[in-house]
Amino acid sequence: SFCESTDPAASPAEEFLLVAHLLFASFDLWFDPFLVRHNTTTTNSTVTMSVFGVDLGALNSVVAVTRQGGVDIICNEVSKRETATFVSYMGEERLIGESGYDKLVRNAQNTVSCVKRLIGMRVDDPRLESEMRFVNCRTCGDAEGRLQLEVQYNDETVAMYPEQILAAFLGKLRKYVCIETKTEARDCVVSVPVWYTAEQRKLVQQACEMANIKSLSLINETTAAAVDYGIFRASQFPETEADAQAVAICDIGYAGMTVTIAKFWKGQMKVLAHAWDHEVSTRELDWALFTHFVEEIKKKYKIDVMENRRAKIRLLQACDKLKCMLSANPKAPMNIENLMDIDVAFMFTREELDATLTAVCDKMKALCARALERAGIEHGKLHAVEVIGGGSRVPSYKQAVSDGFGVPASFTLNASESIARGCAITAATFSPLFQVREYVVNEAPLCPLMLGYHSDKAEAASSVAFLPDVNKTMAVLRDSDRYPKTLELTFNRTDAFDLHLFYDENHRDAEFVPKGKHSIIGQWTIGGPGTGKTTNGSVVVTLKFHASGLVTVDGAHTKEVYEVEVEEKVKKPAAEKKAEEKADEADAGKDAAAEGEGEKKEEAPKEEVVRTKKQQQRRLELSATPKVNLGLTSEAFLACKKIEAESDARDLTIQKTREVRNELESYVYDNRSRISDGDLKAFVTDSDRTTFVAQATEIEDWLYGDGDNAPLAEYQTRLDKLKVIGAACMRRLRLSEDIPFAHGKFVSKVEAQKEIANAKKGKAAHITDEEIAGAVAKCDEALAWGAKELEAYQAKAKHEDPSIAPSTFDNKAVEVENAVKAVVNKKAPPPPKKEEKKEEKKDNAEAEKPASPEGEQKSEPASPAGNPPPPTDLD
């Protein structure tokens, strides 16, 4: 896969350096234990979980899985790392991926490709006419004008939404992941073009849900490649944004070209600008060659390829092959056999190809200049230009990119897999199952978003034609803003009101967004506080701009004003006294002053508790009811989800039926001859042999007759019926080899144990000869038993079931081994302790003393007078 991203014209030394660079870039992931690892605080460490990322391409798609230790690309059923983005309907079956691409020529009218370009498209979309060059099935529209594709499925004409086709394809990719990881992986991140609107992004999420996939987020394709570029080069980037490196990521894909310029510094990246062009792609190169050869074939062979759908597809495939050959060779032939009953042959050179691509290359240079202008970077001032996608291998395109930026193009990213790897890494960051090194992505918007509402203070009339009730607008997401982010807006409101979020139709990229009412991407009714409640007159609405490019209202609240009674202590001044009392006090004061008895003291004020009412505020949550739902309606979505579940179950049944039918057919051919006159003949009775051969012949005739399209149950019933005899005789054949082999191993093991027992004889004092003899006898008995059982088995007819199994010998060998080990591994008794030896010596000394004369008693000496005997210890 490394070689796919190298320059075909590069020297061997340059190729070596490029491969080394790629290896070291991957080295950072493989050997950094903190980049991607399981979050053991939230999951059982014994269970291996995984999330995956999908690079959804117009021609080919790539799926990558994040597991503990790194990111891996998943191969499909034919061991390819890229899966063709095709879905073909044939009868009751859906052929998805490589099998769908194989049916493109023979079943073109029911095969869908380039579904990524059809997501969210309407029948009145001006871009549909150009897209129909590569659409082979018929189209129609639903009641709302949404594009549908007509295919023959289940013997009827069915109108499918592009999102249904996408759901079928994503479900197939998920199965690849489940087979590889042996888990039910459901969490993923899907890449989308940067020019996808909020409506299209919502439709992709609905397609994931139809396929039973949990979309953790969506990510722009070139942003995913930038994540793959930046996260593995953390040590090469500066520390601050002021010194950040500006890098352009150019994705030249099958259905369009996208340029993203981003700044990289340690741990973060910031997208400066996006630019894209649908008319710069590899399929436009194919179409340029196609139109050239259509005219050449008319002149030389007098046939019009445009009149025959199959011939048109074959010529497009031949042009794609010619493009690949001319990318590495100066000239190449184009040969098509039996094109409308004529063999076509031409020779084409790279100079002719370059002349054909002059207009496309000019558009590519203009696109690069537009990206530089939007990013505010001068020509030739970029740090690097990374080119990915299938067009990165076309020499003319590579040169046009270098000229457009004034910087030599680099190819250190894998041209086919970098987006998928970036999606898988992003999925790990959104999943609670993993701990990933922090890497912040600041995304740039597709188009500015305007928020409209009705204001009683506004004097001007509505400036939004499709929203007559809106008389005031403001920008909530500008070109200079980045997301994801959360925005809190305050409105002076006391009652319910409506908010409308829509694209700015006056923006330079407004041609890529829907017009009129279809440009509305969100509408909410913010509820009032309710009856009987008073507020402070301001409502705070929280707008959340998600990393997927969608916007939601996360909530709204206001401050409710209410009154409460509180107790306060108030100082009350002393009451005024009468005039006579004041005169007496004045005289008494004069006398006290004259006598020097002290100063006059005033009476202190008294405190009084007073109950008063005060206003307080508390947070009051308000309702935010969405009035515009992006994507399919709930009824249409549920219907599509049900159809996808039924179709998936039908596909599984068809696949299982095909497998059982093939197994039944193989069983007939493999075992009929073996039982009738082969190695199984001796292991089946004559009557069973006759019955099996007759059944096998009958089933063979049925398979190629009435049983060609039989249901699964009938195939399984006939297979089980054959296995009643076939499995029994094959088991006897297997046992005829396994039983003698098991007996031979048994004899070897028992003989070895017998030698071990004999070798222990006389080597240990604590093991007696009788114990050794018993172990040897146990071995002899086992050998005799084994010989008797083998003789009894060999005496039976081969078509009889044996009375012994190989495991019986194994169990007997284990029994003998345990018996021998119990003897030879017997532990010696422990030596006596020292205290015990002393007691033994004392006992022996007392035993050696002469005995006292019979009848003589030994008395204790009397205590001296005045010395009483020691007290008795009662404790």
C-alpha cells in the first residue's frame, strides 16, 4: 500500500526515502501506548472492543478499525483494501461491493454507483443533469421532490432513496469489521465531502441508523486526512499557534477535488479554508477520454457507442484502464474486444492525454489559487502540499497542483487510506471505550449561518423572502468562526417565540446550498414561562455547533422572579420624653457636672423584628421544540429502516441457502463414490450402502431439476438425511485410524511409567518394595487391558460401531500415571525434633535405674519447722 502513494516517476532513492518516512509516521502509532488504548475504567479489560471509520468514496471506499495498539485497514471478501462503492439488485438478492461491480456491465440498469453524489439531491437540482452521465438506472422523485432511483428488486419496480442504497453499502462494510474483529462493532465515523449541507449530513446519519450503525460523528474528508497527517507528526510541529505550519491537503477524487488549508501546531489543528470543484476529478478525465474515443470509433468503425448502454460502460472502463497505464508509461494501447460486435484498438500517448486535460488542469490551478486567497496565504508560502486520492497518480494533475500553490507536491500520506485512518482515529476520540492522545480540531464552516426571529422593536420589514415573520437576523457562524462550539444568545422575551436558522444566500458559496425554504436547517419554538410566572424579561438560548456540521438547540432558560418573606431586625430609636422630665434631667445633669460625677449617658436604641417581602430569582428551564426536521420524515425513515432490515435478512437467507446447497452438492459428489466403491465401502453395511447411493442419485437429479431454487429448509433436510449414513461411516473410518494410534500412545505412556517405577526401587528408604511392586503391577494390568480392548475392537467388523473410543485409552493412561506418581513421589517422613530426642534420652535413663525394694515407699522430706509448704496454685 505504500507504493500506491509514491510518485511513479520518482527515482529509487526518492521512493526509499518516502517509504521510510511512511514507516516512521506509522512507528509513532505502533509504539506510542498513549495514542490509542482501551479505557479500562469504563470497560472490562478482558473484552476487546473496536470502533471503525469509513472513507466513503464515489468509486471505492475504505474502512479502518481502531483497536488497542493502532489503526488497521480492513480487507473485503476478495482480500482488497478498497471496496467498490456499488450496489446491484438482481432478483431477490442485493450484490454489494465487489460483487456489485462485477454485475455492472450485465445488470447496468439495476446497479447504482456514485451514490455519494446523489445524497440529498432533488429532481430539480441543476447538477443532476451532469450527474446522469454516470447514472445507469432510471430516476424519479417522491412527493417532496427528493430524488429516487428505480430498480428491479423482488420481481417488481422499486423506487429507492440514495440513502437506502448507502445504508446497504455501509451495512456490508460493518460486516467486514465484525468478521475481522470478531465483535459486534457498531460505533463509527463516516467521512463526507466538505460541501455537504446540514440536510445531506443528516441523511448520512439516517443511513447509518438504517444499517444499525451508531454514527459517533461525521467528519469532512480532507479534515480526516489532516488528522492523519497531524497526529503522527506532533514532535515536528511548533508549540504555539503563532508559529504554526500551514499545510494544504488536496484530495483529487473520482467525483471531485477538494482543497483544505490548515495550520498545525502541537496537539491542535485549525482549518483556514476549504475550496472545491466538482468538475475537477478523475472521472472527468475518464469522460474526456470517453468523448474523444466515441468520435474516433465513429470515424474508424462507423458505430455509435452512445446508443448502447453496455458498450458505453465498457468504453468507460477501458478509458479508466488507459488512464492508469498512461500515468506510468509514455504511451499505451486501448483494446476492447467485441464492442458492439467489433474489436476496437487504438494507441494513445501521454502527450495526447495532457492536451485533453488542459482545461481541467486550468480549473485545478484556479481552485488552488482560490484556496490560498480564502486562507490569506501568499502563493508559494505554504509549508507543504499533500496530495491524496486517485488523481494523485496522474502526472498532469500533480504538476498542476505544484504550479497552483507554488510548492512542490508531497505524497507522504497514503493516497487511498489516509482519510479512513483519520476517521478511525476520530472515532476513537469520540468513543468512551478508548483513551486517545488529545488532538483538537477546529473546523471551518461551509457557509455562514444566519439566525432570524421577530422583534417588536425592529422597524424594518423582513429581508428574508421565505420567512415573512422574521424581521431581524444576525450571523451566528461566520467564515472566521470555527466549530465545534457552544453559543449562548440572550433575547428580551417574556412569551414564546420562534428561531429560524438558515444559510446565508448572499455568500460566495451560496450556489452549493439549497435555495428558499430548503436553506432552513433548523427552526425551534422557545416556550414561554407559563401562566402565573413572572420573569426578568430575558431568555438565554444555547446553540450547539457539533463536529458533524449539525446545529441543535441544547436548551433555553430564563430567570423567574418571585417574592419571599424575610425577617429583619430594625433598630428603633428611644421615645421622646415630656418637657417636665427633660427639665428635671437637665438640672440633674448640671448638678452632676458641677460635682464632677461624670458625663451624661444617653439611652440605647431598641431592636425590633420586622417581616418584609423581597424579590429573588431562580433558573427556569424553557422548552425548545424543533419545528423543522432535517432528512427524511419520521414515517419515511421508519419505512426505509424496515425495508433495510428485511432486505438484510433476505440476503443472509440467500447466502445461507447458497452455502447449504453447495454443501449438499459437494456431499453427494464427494461421498457417493467413496461409499459405493471407495475407502468408506467397508465401513457401511450393504443395505445402508444401497440406500445412500440411491438417495444421493435422487438428490443429484433433484438439484438440477425442481430443486434448483428450493428453499433453505429443503436443502438442509436432504443434507441431514444423507449425513445419517455418511457421517456414521466416516466416523468409523476415522476411529479405525484413531483407536490403534491412541493405543500405541497409551502403551508408550504406560511403559514409561513402568520404567519410572522400577527405577525408584531401592533408591528411597521410605518407599517399600511392596509399593513399587504394586505400581508395576498396575502398569502390567493396564497393558493387558489395552491389548484386550484392541483385540476386541479388531475382531469386530468394520461396519460395526466400536465399543471403545480413543479417549478411553487417554483416560486410562492418566489413571496409571497418577497411581505411579502417588508411589514414586511419596514424601519421606520428617526427622524427629530435638526436644523429642531429649525426652527419649531421659526416659531411657530412668529405665536404666535399679528398681526400689518391693514394698518400700519413697517419702518426700518434711518441711522445716516454721516453713509452711508452698501454696497451691488454684489457677
